[in-house]
Amino acid sequence: MFASELPQWQSLQPTTQAVFAASAGQVEGESTEFVRIGDEGTKITFRFCPRCGAAVFHTASGHENSISIPVGAFADPSFPKPSTSVYEERMHSWVSMPAGIDHMD
């Protein structure tokens, strides 16, 4: 499973995430955690590099079978465009979505 999405969280900067099945790989190494409770009560655990503070990945309660990784962590300019946009009602007025993607609010 792979999907790329553009979440527009109000308390966080918009970011493009690649969503993978948790069983697709293994997470190794140290990380620092920050837990946030979403609008609908979902516990989202963000993991960061303890040395530089870069976002590494996040997981959400109720979605234990998936892991979200910021697309920028791949350093690949040919990474596929997003397939889904979420929370669009919160995006900045100057943001535009790519044509042909799914929209979820």
C-alpha cells in the first residue's frame, strides 16, 4: 500500500506525506516523540530525529496498519505527486491542489 496525501492541519504546517503499510518495512534507530490529539480524538504520534529535529514519521491510533513519512525525507525530486488531499478547508488561500487527486475533508 502506498498513497501520498496533502494534509492541511490547522496547528501544523501543511506537508505532503507518503503513507505505507506498517508491514512494508521496519523502523530502526532513535527518535523523539511528540503526541497530539486530533480534532476527532485521534492520537497522532510524531517521531523526530533527536539530533536535528527533522520529522521522520508519524502514526495514528486507529490506523495501526499504516505509517506516514514526510515526502521530503526521501530527497527524491521524482517522487510521485499526491493522490489525496485532506483538510482542504484549512489550507492557505495560495495553495492549489494538483489536478486529478481525491479530496477528503
